[in-house]
Amino acid sequence: MKFEVSNLKKRKIKDKIFKWIFFGCIAFCLAFLIFLLLGLLILGLHKLKPHFLMNFASRKVERAGFLPAILGSLWLILTVAIVTIPVSVGSAIYLEQYANRKSKFFKFLEVNISNLAGVPSIVYGLLGLALFTRVNSIRGTVFSGAITLSLMILPVIIVSSREAIKAVPKMLIEAAYGLGMTKWQMIKAVILPYAAPGIFTGVILALSRALGEASPLLIVGAASLVTKLPNGIFSRYTAMPIQIYQWTSYPNIEFQELAAAGIIILLVFLLSANSAAIILRNKYQKSK
Amino acid sequence: MKIEKNKLKLLYLKEKIIKTILLFFTLISVITTIGIIFSLFKESLPFFGKGRIFALFNFGTLWDPRSEHYSIWPLFTGTVMIVLFSCMFAIPLGLGSAIYLSEYANPRIRSILKPILEILAGIPSVVYGFFSFLYVTPLLKSNISWIAKIALIFGIIITIFLAINLIKTGIKTEKSLTKIVYLALGTTFSSIFLYLTVNFIKFFNNTKYLEVETYNVLSASLAVGVMITPLVASLSEDALKSVPKTLREGSLGLGATKFETVWHVVVPAAISGIISSFILAISRAIGETMVVAMAAGSKPVLNLNPLGQIQTMTGYMVSKSFGEVPVGSLEYQTVFVIGLILFFMTLGLNILAKKIVDVLREVY
């Protein structure tokens, strides 16, 4: 590189241009986001009427509703939360507090979890398909979908929970031991309360990912048309992303509007969950 | 005192039980891995008999198990095209955003801009698919001729730029092997440049005959690209942030402009993290399903035109499962065969991404 005064002007102009190019990259993302949200609102807002929220899906546009999909998604997420939270937080605690860090087994567990986090969601769908498809009473039920989604988000929550547990100050842990606590008492009294906000941020983000995921559910076999509301984990169900995908596959523009309305509702769920997570995280970072 | 002792014993027992339970929870992830590999192999193994394993990798232009066309190439090229074009959007967008956020933005602007990427990352892929099918494709259809013209001019500029720079560095380097690689790449780009310039008028006029199909690779790739941009941006930003301040200050102190500092000092110092973010983005784009299924079409025929429709590996899997494929049938097996290949492709890329960080990272 030549640093002569004569080319200083040129270099300064180049500097300015690239600053705007870098800004342009993020501005493009913002423009895309605004375009996407506006497009959805224009298309779907007028379909958002009370009966849309109260009705079943139907081949007739004016009677079609989103209720079974909403309830199905809620059943799914509830089951996923009940299954994943204890398992993933438990394994995060084991990895951080109990496991021998120098052992080969620990290294293997770490590599295994980070690789699992990179497996595409559709492959989890195949696992669910292979597990449940031969059992008629489970196929296409909330249970099969929820287990599939749980396995999918398990590594994600384990990674984020470990980060939260790592952030607990050593001082507090040693003080607890000094009081004569056993390991589990220490975990209950110190680690869990201290790491809770961090853990819950990770859990919320992972659950909202599960809420919007369609491909594994399509593979495991969510019902395409539901005539009864789901009333337990062994009932058939449809979920919000599945219903949206269904509507988009019809050529009629009215169904596209229904899909847009469905997406608006899905996004309301997701964005409120995400902003809750962000607020929780900011509070947590400030208090530290 | 005896009661106390019993209490302690009970306490220790409880500790042991809890430890075992937690260990069991941890083992669930191991069981998941074994389950994935076992089920993929078990369900796809019957397919490989009768010489079909050779048919799978034979070159062919059609994938259709029903009519016994078992060549995976159409699906594979579909996936590769989606990856190529989506990374063409995601890599510059993600890296540019990361550089802006970590080097240029002050904390206030950062706190406004950063959530944009977080929201983009939180939007489900069904939404991206819907949007690209309903909005991006019509936009592309009506504007394709001038988009193609701009792309042509842009392509000419980029190829000549790359050619000149590569040949320049090629001449400067001393190792003979790298010299050959640089010079070979330089000549390739310059010949592309020559080809484009010689035929410029012909190509320029032909852009008005371009036609965009209702389902096409390009609009799906744009959506996939924007979708994986946050991944590239956040990982690259982490890498850029971990470069120590002293390096930047040294460079600025020597009189380099901000851009020169960023481009010649900070980015090279963070290159391991940046490249691994690119590879993870590729792996994500390979596994992306819903956008591709909704906007890129479902035609498993070999096609290299980005304005035409294709089917990717993931797209094929989703298209089959919806049609209630009978368990154990040949089509059921093919879904698992594709899944097996997909699994090992992404696994390989993820391991590569980690290796690159280990090998290239410089600790400060």
C-alpha cells in the first residue's frame, strides 16, 4: 500500500464510500423486513375477524378459521416445554457441575451436542418418522410431533443454559459449599436462581423456533384437515405453520390472504416471545 | 446422634440418585445421535440393493423413483444452486452488516439496528417462503430485464477487478505453488471477462427475452439468503469483536483510513471466525426446507437456469411425506436415502467449520 499525500483524497473518498456500502448491507435487511411485514399486513389484515379465530379450517374461504391450528400449536409447545426444560437444563447442569472435564467422555458429549445443534430440522423429522410411523396410535398425534420438536431444540437449550450456568460467580458457589451444603443443595440455592434469567431467555428463543417450524411436522405427519379440536397429547392436530403452508398451496388468492392472516397471528406469538426474551436478557445483563 | 447419621445417609443417597438422573438426561442427546444415524441407515438400506446404489451416483437428468430414475444429480444440483445463489446474497450482506455493527455503529445506533437482525432470525421459514412466492417472484418477473442488465455490467466489473488483483498477487508471491494457483484463477477470471465483453451487445439485447417461471431458484435464494444473513452477521461480528483494540489503534496511528484498517487489519485478523460463519451458513442453506418447497418448485429435472424451477433434496423429502407414502415402500426408502446424504453433507460442513477455527485462529 502506498501512503502518499497525493492519494489521500482518493483514499478518503474510498473510505466514505465503503462506510455507506456497509451501512447499505444492514439497510437492505431493514428494507426487506419492512417490505415483508407491510406486505403481510396489507394482504391479511382484513381477514383478521373474530370468526377467523373461532372457526375450523374449511374449503370455503368465508368460513375458514385458524382455531384448530392455534390450539394445536399451543398443545405442541406446552408438551415440548414440559419435556425439554427439565431434560436440557438437567444435562446442562450435569455437564457444568458433575462431569469430569478432562475425561474423554466429556469431550465426546460436547462434540456430540454441538454437532446435533447443526443437524437440519428435517432430519429430526425423519427420526420421528422412523420412530412413530409404525405405531398407529401415536402416528400424527401431538405426542409424536412434540417429541420430534423436543429432540430438535434440546441441543440449542443445552448450549444456552450452559452459558448461563458458566456465568455464575465461583465465589457464590464456594460460599455455599462453605456453609456445608451438598452439591444439589448448592445447585438449588445458588446456581438455579442466579442462572434462571439466562436459562429462560434461551428456552424462550428455542421454543419460539419450535413454534414456527413446519418441515419436521410435515415429515412426521401432522393432519392436514382437522375436524376436532385437540384435547390431549394423543389427539390428532394441525399446527399454525402447517395450516399456513396448506393454504398457500391453493391457487385461489383468497386462500393466500387467509395464509397472510395466519402468518400475522403466528408472528404476533413469535415477536412477543422474542421481545420478552430480549427484555429478560437486557435486565439480566444490567443486574450483573 | 444416630438419627443425624441416618439423615446424612439419606442425603447422600439423594445426591447419588440426582446425579444418576442428570446423567440420564445428558445421555438422551447421545441416544438421539445414535437414533438419527441408526434410523437413517436402517430405513434406507433396502434401497441400496439391486445395483441402485450405483444408479444413485450415475449421471442422469431426472430423479423419479416411480419410473426408476434414481440419479441424485438433479436434486443435488438444485440444492447446490440454492446454496450458491443464497450465499451470494447472505455472505456480502452478513459480512457488511457485521462490519458496520462492530466497527462503525455507535452504541445507540447499534441498539436500534441489531434487533433487526434478531427479528429476521426469528421469522419462521414458512413466512419467508410465502413472501418470496407472493411478492419477490412477481417483482422479479416484471423487472427481470433491467436486473439482468445490471447483473451483466456488475459481472464484467467484478471479473476484471478480480482478474487484475489475482494476477498482481500472483506475480508478487514467491511460493511457486500458490503463484500457479493465483495466476490460474486470474486467467480464468480474465477469460470470463473477455467472453462477457466480446458478447456484451448480444447478451445485453437478449435480456429482454428472459422469462421468470412462477417457481424459480432466484427468488427462493433471495429469501434463503436474507434468512441466513443474521447467522453470518452475528458469528462474524463476534469474530470481529474479539480482535484486540491495539491492532486497530496501531493501524490508525500509522495513518491508515478507517476502511483500510478494517479491510487490511481487522478482517484478516478475524478471518477464521468469518470463514467458519460462511461455512455454517452454507450448511444452513443446504438444510433449509420450507422456502425451497414453497418458492423454488417441485420439478426434479436437471436445470441450471436460475430463473427456472428445480427441486432440492429437502424439497423432495417434504413433497413425499405429505402424500402419505406407505411405510417401507421404495419411495419411503428414497426419502431416507436423501436424508442420509443430507445429514452427512451438513455434518461434514459443520465439522469443517470447527476445524477451520482451530487451524486458522490466531490468539492475541
